[in-house]
Amino acid sequence: MEKIKKPKPSTYKAKYVVIGTGTAAFFAHRGITESDPDAQILLIGEEDHLPYMRTPLSKELVYADNEQAEYSFTDWGGHQRSLFYEDANFYKPVDFVNTSEPGTALLLGRKVVDMNIHRKRLLLSDGTIVNYEKCLIATGGTPKNLPVFESATGEVQQHVNLYRGINDYDKLVKLVHSPSVDNLTIVGGGFLGSELAVALAHVGKKHGVTVTQIYKEGGNMAKVLPKYLSEWSTDKVKNEGVNILSHTKIDSVKTTDDASKIELTLSSGETLTTDQVIVAVGIEPNVELAKKARLEIDPIKGGILVNAELEARSDLWVAGDVASFYDVVLGRRREEHHDHAVVSGRLAGENMAGKQKYYTHRSMFWSDLGPDIGYEAIGIVDSKLPTVGVWAAATAKDTPVGAGLTPEARGSDETSLVADDSQSGVPASVSNESVTSNLNKYGKGVVFYMRDDAVVGVVLWNVFNKIPLARKIINSQKKFTDTTELARLFKIHSEE
Amino acid sequence: MEKIKKPKPSTYKAKYVVIGTGTAAFFAHRGITESDPDAQILLIGEEDHLPYMRTPLSKELVYADNEQAEYSFTDWGGHQRSLFYEDANFYKPVDFVNTSEPGTALLLGRKVVDMNIHRKRLLLSDGTIVNYEKCLIATGGTPKNLPVFESATGEVQQHVNLYRGINDYDKLVKLVHSPSVDNLTIVGGGFLGSELAVALAHVGKKHGVTVTQIYKEGGNMAKVLPKYLSEWSTDKVKNEGVNILSHTKIDSVKTTDDASKIELTLSSGETLTTDQVIVAVGIEPNVELAKKARLEIDPIKGGILVNAELEARSDLWVAGDVASFYDVVLGRRREEHHDHAVVSGRLAGENMAGKQKYYTHRSMFWSDLGPDIGYEAIGIVDSKLPTVGVWAAATAKDTPVGAGLTPEARGSDETSLVADDSQSGVPASVSNESVTSNLNKYGKGVVFYMRDDAVVGVVLWNVFNKIPLARKIINSQKKFTDTTELARLFKIHSEE
Ligand SMILES: Cc1cc2nc3c(=O)[nH]c(=O)nc-3n(C[C@H](O)[C@H](O)[C@H](O)COP(=O)(O)OP(=O)(O)OC[C@H]3O[C@@H](n4cnc5c(N)ncnc54)[C@H](O)[C@@H]3O)c2cc1C
Ligand SMILES: Cc1cc2nc3c(=O)[nH]c(=O)nc-3n(C[C@H](O)[C@H](O)[C@H](O)COP(=O)(O)OP(=O)(O)OC[C@H]3O[C@@H](n4cnc5c(N)ncnc54)[C@H](O)[C@@H]3O)c2cc1C
Ligand SMILES: NC(=O)c1ccc[n+]([C@@H]2O[C@H](COP(=O)([O-])OP(=O)(O)OC[C@H]3O[C@@H](n4cnc5c(N)ncnc54)[C@H](O)[C@@H]3O)[C@@H](O)[C@H]2O)c1
Ligand SMILES: NC(=O)c1ccc[n+]([C@@H]2O[C@H](COP(=O)([O-])OP(=O)(O)OC[C@H]3O[C@@H](n4cnc5c(N)ncnc54)[C@H](O)[C@@H]3O)[C@@H](O)[C@H]2O)c1
């Protein structure tokens, strides 16, 4: 523990203490409360906001295009929703821990800077001490930056943002509405970069802002989607008006002469002048505190290593983005998705309250490249694995808002199998040649990710409400050596 | 759970149940009893013997050279000891679990064949069901065999033994005393192979039995000791009368014409005729049960993965050879040594009884190549790491029984530093040339194993009672960039 110099730091004691006020933290509170109605819970968070959901920050909220950043939005289904899980009234004042009243309180704007596992005690950045009986670490992750920006001058850095929370969203809204802004550049081709690029391109049109997306891969979501689907999506993103520079790195950066913009020199030799860069090159799980407490860090997947019950040590659990956990079917994993924060947060909360449950309900995730195209996924979705795709013609029903693409149905079956083995060397049921000629077909389909002949991941492409079936297939661990059997399992064309 | 067909299998219920009756199991019983005097403990073991210690089976008991296998022995210090930790009277009859009496009972000669972690229930090979509240898995390991023997005929296999327990020792004693046996061949250059070779060579002389040791490495204990020390030890083992065939593999095996012996064809092209082979090529941790229960298996070190408290899941711990555990200073480890079984078994037992202790007291191990030379060690002792050796002249006091070697003291200091970087590429304070010319010097010394400039392991070579100091140095995690500082820490020549 660090020495505290302030005269009398506040000291609190609560049975349940959660480090973090993100999604995993909030759903841990739900899990605890459901299992132990008398629970007193304290959530401690560095951010100065009530617990909120991040997912609309790169999608619905950007489309909403409100000049004054607002934190309520209309989801694709037309429902009005708030970013905040609960409003301020819901939470107790922190002193309630001195009573016997059940409830949940927040300590916001304060970071937990040290922890003593043996004494079950936390030290906060303002000197506050919190004693716990059961603790959850749900510290999430921090966006990574690129060395080229980190080593740049302060003037350049004025033009570089990371993107994770409400404060970053507020900045982005101002940029989009600023008359002096002509171009925004997104660096990164993953979930965040791709979602933001599409959304910003859409609203940018109204404000005279063009959008460039730079990444080193060959296509959008290339680490997740099989090559043909990544290529198809890239075309889609281009259609939305994004200027895509794939296979591209940033070699250097400097300000323009009047310092109002920055100029990027790219690996292609070209230069690009832009008002602002948003770096979306993944996150680093927040493990400094865990390291100080000498918890085990997963050397391969990163994050704090916990068992199938999300337990690191007696009375200490970890959930959300920062947890490397054991899935008894799929093996060791770390997941950086909203629903995983919900599922793992809740499970950890239940276990804090004494249930000895292990991780068995696999979480899902989704991504939207605009209102026209969306996918849901579950399990290990990694383009390095061999995949088998089952495709059918999409109808308007499958692409809620006009998709702008006319998928052709080929053959009487309406379903075709596509195996992508470009990176794996397993036999394909359809060769890559035919994949190329089929590029217009990927309006609606299912992609199975295979390991040792078993399905370990599924992407549902404009196919909705089939996650439970996908979950069942993964859980069965059944071996599928004949891929047509898989197609039969998912009769996407016959169930409409 | 497998279906049980027998009409009425016995069912027991005990608060504490231990799978295994080896050293870790026995010391878990001690740990539980010390922390919870009312404890009812059930140890379930496949072997048909009371819990016993394996270490004398390759050392003192072989030297004792009793024709009738006896399980008591005189240790190097002259004390009469039994192999068994407690005699039969110590244990309760198993039905005591139906009373409220505290104590420990054994269920021997039965294997746990399945476990249900959720229901906290075990199924035994004879159909018995055991319900537990807290369970420890201490299943140890099984000796590996070599494919060349596994694929051999039954006739050949009559001449091949593995070596792990009392039954194997009984067989060995018979062999040594059999008038028809001329040669015994040990395969393997690790702890067991080296200890057995020296011990058998010693007693073999009396019975006209010669001993051959075959291994693929360049010297005895090559995976553990730095090259110069492995070479020195190999000379020592040769001096004891062992015929060593290093850098050698076995290509094929067949019986002699009258099937009384076997003939090994070696990678050198030579053939070797022997009465019996004892294979000592390491163990495989016993994880089948854990796999069935879908516990996590460490993909790198093998064994069942547990945290720093040796806990795999709620109310389930793992100790001894089969545990891959987290050492907060040295990282993830699996240890196959007696003292680790003692330390980890006891720790697991204490935690089963509610202490939430983590692994912090590092265990040690020792090996003896006959009564003349012995070493103790602690931490990560792996010859792949860079080492620094501190050497001094040994006196008779340091080599209890006449060593047969005359170490020279060189220079006024009596202490010399030897850095072995043959496998690591770090700078050496003494080059390998001078190492070779110093071969007679290694009568007494300390070897430090370095990682990131910190000491992670220590071998004490004919230096006794210094394990606590070595433990302290490892625990400090101090960086030593100047190796002479290390030498000063261990003033082996000035403290005699
Ligand atoms: C813009 C955006 C859009 C996304 N969209 C989707 C999507 O569509 N679908 C999807 O599945 N996922 C999406 N995600 C990912 C999803 O939001 C995350 O996986 C989820 O937020 C993880 O929750 P968490 O609670 O583990 O971590 P976080 O939400 O990061 O919460 C961690 C909290 O802990 C705080 N903290 C960290 N260290 C300390 C400390 N030492 N002391 C006190 N507090 C601390 C942090 O400040 C933070 O508030 C999106 C993420 C972003 C950024
Ligand atoms: C000959 C010999 C000499 C040794 N000398 C030394 C030495 O000098 N120094 C040193 O440090 N170490 C030495 N060791 C190593 C040391 O003995 C081991 O590290 C130690 O025995 C490990 O203890 P354990 O309890 O983990 O496993 P074990 O001693 O192997 O005990 C495990 C027990 O579990 C039983 N079991 C396994 N599966 C099941 C099941 N499913 N159901 C029921 N029972 C089961 C096994 O039959 C066995 O009895 C030596 C080993 C041998 C074989
Ligand atoms: N729909 C969703 O599930 C969703 C949406 C938005 C954000 N998120 C989450 O938010 C976090 C941030 O999203 P993200 O897109 O930044 O992460 P990501 O991991 O999805 O993608 C990172 C991208 O950056 C690239 N990259 C990584 N290191 C790089 C480097 N050194 N140089 C250049 N490029 C590099 C990768 O190749 C990849 O294209 C992630 O945890 C993500 O899962 C999820
Ligand atoms: N003093 C002690 O601590 C001590 C003494 C005896 C036994 N033990 C323990 O008993 C167990 C058995 O001892 P051990 O000496 O067999 O194991 P070990 O791991 O010490 O040594 C195994 C030896 O077999 C060799 N080997 C491994 N695979 C091989 C293969 N496929 N072909 C040829 N050679 C191969 C290795 O190179 C090594 O020389 C171990 O767990 C050991 O730690 C410890």
C-alpha cells in the first residue's frame, strides 16, 4: 500500500465492492442484487459518468447527429433509449454503507490505485480507503495509440483522438459540426474503426465532412470475417462514401504550416491532410492494478487470468474486457464485447453472492455497418480459422433499411456453401474462384468457424434471432466432417 | 457420470475428500487437521499401500540391499525411518464418517474414475460413490514409457519396467538378488535414472550385476545442471561403476534367442544385451479425471491449472506433481518434487479448511548421487537459463562419505565465479575454456539461475542448510547485474 499523507482519508467498508463502473460492473451489481437482496454494493469508477452503455457511441448516437451531444437515442427498432443504465436517483449516497439498508452506491471520478488482496482493502486516487469482503475487478480496457502519434509534438497531438467513452463522443460531435472541419481520418479497420467510418460518412455528408479510413489489413474486419466477406464489406463501406486506404500504414505526421490541420505521410508514399485523426487500433486491458496486486496476467491473451467461475483468488473475481477466463468448451478466452460484459458481469456478481456457477452461457456480439447491414456472432470468430459459409438471397426483410445491393439467387437450392481456406489449408467445398464470382451473393448467410472439425464460432449475417441455435451447435462440440450437414442445420432460406 | 449397474454401491459422504494417497494427499490431511481439528477426511487411492514417501526408493532403500524388500531404512544421518508416514492404526475405518468423530480414513485400491464438480460427487472404480464438500485432486503422475518398448512384443515387455512406487521397488530388489541377472539398463538421464544408476551400481557389485545408463543428453541431469556440472557429475557416476552411454537412443529391441534377455540396438549402431530395462524418462501428470470434469489443463507445463491458492474451482483444489500453480514471484510453475508435494499439499489442506493462503513459501528439492555427493535446490532450476556458479574447495565435512576426488583451490580467494552461457548467449565472467580446465573444482558450490537479471533458482552443491538464504534471494526479486555481488551473498568459503 502506498503511504497516505492526507490527514484523514475517508474510509468505507462494504460487503461487495466493484472496481469500475462500466457495463461489467453494472451487471455485476444486478447479479449480486438478484442473488442477495440485502446486498450493499459500492461501485468505484474513474469516469465521471453514471454507468452507461458504449455501443451506441459508434452507431445510433452518431447517426442521430445532434449538435448538442445528447445521450439518448433511437435504436434501429425505433425505441427511445438512454445511454445510462439507471439515472442518478437509482443510486444511494455512499454513506448508506453505514446503515443496514440494501442498495448500490457510486464513487465516481476516482481511480483505485492500489489493492491489498490479503487485507481486502483498496486505496483510491484521492486517498479514500475501501474495505471489502468480496471484490470484482471490472476495469475494462484503454484504447491503444500508435507510436507515430505518441512520439509526435503536442501540436500534432491536438489533432489525434482515441475513442472509448462519452467524453470522446462529445468531442466528435463538436468536430462534425465545426464549419472548419473538412476531413476526419479513422485509423484502424476493426469494429470501432469500421462502425465509426460508416456512421461518420453518413452524417458527414450533411456537414461537408469527408471520411478517410486507413488500416494495414486488406479489408474491413479482416481479423474477424473470412476474406470474401471482408472484401464484400469493404465495398459496402466504400459505397457509404468512406475513402478507404487499405494495406496502408502511417509513416510520419506533422502539422500543416498554419497548424490548423495535420499531414500524414503514408506507406504508399502519398500524403493526406486531415483535420483530426481518430485512432481505433484496439485496446489494452487495464491490468496495472492487478499487476501491483501480483495477480496472474495471461501472457497470451492479455487480461487477468481467472478460472471458469471468473475467480482469480478467494473473494476476488474479474469480469468484462479485462478478464481472461476459462470456457470449458472453447478453452481460454478473452472477449471484448458488450454482451460479454453483461454475461460475465452478472455471473461474477452471482458468484460474489455465493452461487458457484461456472461460465456456460456463451455471450454474443453484434456489429452494424450502418442501418442496412448488421451481423451477430458467437464463439471464436477469428478469420485465421477455416470457415464454411451458407448463403441465401436476402430480401428487404433481411436488410431493414434499403441495402442498395441486389443479391442474386443462384441455383434452385438458394443456398450455397462457401469454404474459405485461404489461410488454413483445409479442403474447400467451393473453391476460391467461385467465391470471387459470387461476391454479390452475401446478402444473408451464416458463417461457421471450425476447429478440429467442430464449430467454435458462428457469424449470422443479416440473419437475426438465431443466436440460440448457434449457441447450441457450439455447445454440442459435435464433429462435422461433412459440411453440408452444417448447411442443413441452418436452413436460412426455408425458414423465412 | 457413468451408469452404475451393480445393485447397491456403497455411498460415503465426508466434508474433506482427497483423490490420491501420495505425499501431497497425506500432507493435505495434515494441513486440514491442523486448521480444523474436527475434520473428517477421506483419502482415496489407487495404490494398495498406506501413504508413503517415494524418495528412498531410488536411494537409501536400494543401498540397504535387503533381499526381502523392507520398507524401513537408515537415512544418511543414521536415523531409522519407515517409508510409511503413519502405520495402519493411525487411520480410522471408513465408516467413521457416519459418526461425528474427527479423523482420517483411507479407501485404498480404488481409482476415482469420474467426478461431478457441480454435484460434488465422485465415482470410484468399484462403483462406490463419495460425496464431498471440499475436494483435493492429488493424483500425481505416471511414468512415461518409450514407443520402442510400448510397441514391442509381450515377451520383450517382460524385460521392461517403469519405476514409481513400492511394487516397482519390490521387483527391482528381486532382480538384483537373482543369480541369473548380469546386467540392468537404466534408460533416462534425469533425477530417477541418475539416482538409480548410482545406487544399483553400488549394490550390484556385491551381486555380480553391472549397470548401464542410456540417455540422449550429453550428461547426467543435463536438463537441470549447467553443462560443466553435468559433465562433472557424469564423470562421478562413471566412477561409481555405471557404464554410461550418452547421446544415445534405442532404435529397436528384441529378445535373445532363448528369450531370457533382451537385445537393444542403439543409435550408435552398437547392440546391448541386458536382463532388464528400467525406463526413467519422466512422468505424465495424471489429468484424465480432470479432463473428464472439464477442468483446465495447462497447455504448456501440463497438469491441472490452479491459481496461487491452488484452487481450480470453488471447493476444489489441486496439489503436488499434478498441479500447475501460480507463483506470484516466479510465475506459472509445475514442480515434480517431494517437498513441493509436502508444501503444496499442506497449503491446499489449509485452504480447504478456510484459510485463504496463497503460495509464498517456495519448496526445495534434493538429489543424491550416492552418499558422497548431494545437492539441494530451490526455484526454477533449468539448464536453459544462464547460470553463475560460486565454487570453493570441498573438505571432508562437505562430502560426508569419502568423495574420491581432490578438488584444488585456485587463487587466494578460494572462491571462483563460473558463468555458463553455452545455451543463453549472456556474457560469462569465466569463459568455457577455463571451465574445462577447472573440472576438478566442483566439490562445493552454489549455482544461481538467472532470468531478467534476477535469481530465479539456486543449486546448493554439497552445501547444506542454506536453502533459507537462497529462498530469501529469490523472493527479493533483486536485480544483480554485477555477478560478484551474488558471490558475496554466499560466502561459502568463509562460513566453514
Ligand atoms: C464506441 C464503442 C462501441 C462499441 N460497440 C459495441 C458493440 O456494438 N457491440 C459489442 O458487443 N461491443 C461493443 N463495444 C465494446 C463494449 O462496449 C465493451 O466490450 C464493454 O464496454 C466492456 O465493458 P467493461 O465493463 O469490461 O469495460 P468498460 O466499459 O471499459 O468499463 C471499465 C470501467 O472501469 C474504469 N476503470 C478502469 N480502471 C479503473 C481503476 N483502477 N479504478 C476505477 N475505475 C477504473 C474505466 O474508467 C471504465 O469506466 C463498443 C465499445 C466502444 C468503445
Ligand atoms: C523413486 C522416486 C524417487 C524420488 N526421489 C525424490 C527426491 O529425492 N527428492 C524429491 O524432491 N522428489 C523425489 N521424487 C519425486 C516425488 O516423490 C514426487 O514429486 C511426489 O511423490 C509427488 O507427490 P504427489 O502426491 O503429487 O504424487 P504421487 O506421490 O504420485 O501420489 C499420487 C497418488 O495418487 C494416486 N492416484 C492417481 N490417480 C488416481 C485416481 N484417479 N484415483 C485414486 N488415486 C489416484 C496414485 O496411485 C498415487 O498413489 C521421487 C520420485 C520417485 C518415483
Ligand atoms: N460491435 C462491436 O462489438 C464493437 C464495436 C466497437 C468497438 N468494439 C470494441 O471496442 C474496442 C476498440 O475497437 P477497435 O476497433 O479499436 O479494436 P479491434 O481490436 O476490433 O480492431 C483493432 C484494429 O486495429 C488494427 N491494429 C492493431 N494494432 C495496430 C497497429 N500497431 N498499427 C496499425 N493497426 C493496428 C487491427 O489490425 C484492427 O484492424 C475493441 O475492444 C472492440 O472489440 C466492439
Ligand atoms: N531427487 C529428486 O527430486 C527426484 C528423484 C527421483 C525422481 N524424481 C521425480 O520422479 C519423476 C521421474 O524421474 P525421471 O528421472 O524419470 O524424470 P525427469 O523428468 O527428471 O527426467 C527425464 C529424463 O528422460 C529423458 N526423456 C524424456 N523424454 C524422453 C524420450 N522420449 N526419449 C528419451 N529420453 C527422454 C529426459 O531427457 C530426462 O533425461 C520426476 O517427476 C522426477 O522429478 C525426483
